[in-house]
Amino acid sequence: MKRILIADDHPVVRLGLHSILSRDPRFHVVGEAADPGQLEEWLANAPCDLVITDLSMPWGRRPDGVRMLAGLRRDYPELPLLVVTTFGNEEVLRAVLKLGVSGILEKTSGLPALIEAVDAALRGGCYLPPELAHRLRRREKCGARLTARESEVVRLLAHGLGVKEIADVHRRTVSTISRQKGTAMKRLGLTSDFELMVYARAVGLSPSGG
């Protein structure tokens, strides 16, 4: 029986994943985490064969997003990581794939896709929905693009965190975060925080795109 750990800041999502996976006798959910800190605590105390994690869990004391995944890859290089998210931002998703995760699954996917993704991850493969794989493979169109780090800052701002909060969580200086925010706005031709939030919603970096 394969041991699975679930991490998501939405209780309904955790409950749904737990319920679906528990129906399959091959799987056993060993725990649930609501933020990156809880996820690290579970991993330190409960061995598992697969982590299914949300990308965005911004309310904990530890970094989420790409930095969280990078830390997991560093500390548990052999542990398969399946990312379940609704983010559509291609720069962030490409950065996630470069970390060597075992797949990205959209939260709107059906039961067959979830089981297929879990099976692929446990076999050592990498699962991507066909439409997402096509989007990430296609040649980028011309136009303004944010770096993955800039997208991370915009995502956290869209979730309501301030510049100082982001700096504290990610252990960067306030000036660094402010500079990344300013660079992102200049690159996109935006002049206000309101315009930045509109952009975040449009590209899937807002809370509604969690």
C-alpha cells in the first residue's frame, strides 16, 4: 500500500482528495497539511511514498510556491511530488517543472485524471494534462513576460500579503521584494496596485486562481 501525504490550504480540497484516494485499496493517506510548515513537520515524522501538494499556501510561516517545492526537492530528492493547482501562469508552471516534480494536475480535473497522475508519479513518471502540456511546449508569443520570481511576488501580493510580509516569509530584504514588484509593473506597463491585481486575476495568479 502506497503512503500519500496531502497538502492544501483549503479543507474542502483536502477532504475531497482524501476521500477519492481512500477508495482505492492501493493507497493510504498518512496525513494532511494546511501550509508548508505543517507539510515539513509531517515529512519529518511520517514516511510517505508521494506528496500531493497545492502550489499556493501563502498563509503559513514558511515559503510556499516555487521556493517551497525547491526546498522539498533539495531535502527529499527521491520523493515524488504531484502539484495540484488551478494556476495557469506559464512562467510559474515551467519553473515548477524544471524542479523535477512528478506532475501537475489541475484542480478541475476528474477522478480518472487524478488516479492516472498518482499512478504515473508512483511509477517514476511525470504527468501533465494534454492541454497543459501543449501550452507549455508551444513557442512563447512576443510580449511582456514576468520571470518566475516576479510572478511569485505578484501572486503573494494578490493574496493580500504586503511587501514586508513577503520579505519576511521568503527571507529576502524589503528592498529586493519592492524592486521585483516595481520591475514586474514596469515590464507589464502597469502604474497602480489595482492594475497589478487585475493582471494577477487575468493570468491566474490571484486567490481565485489558487
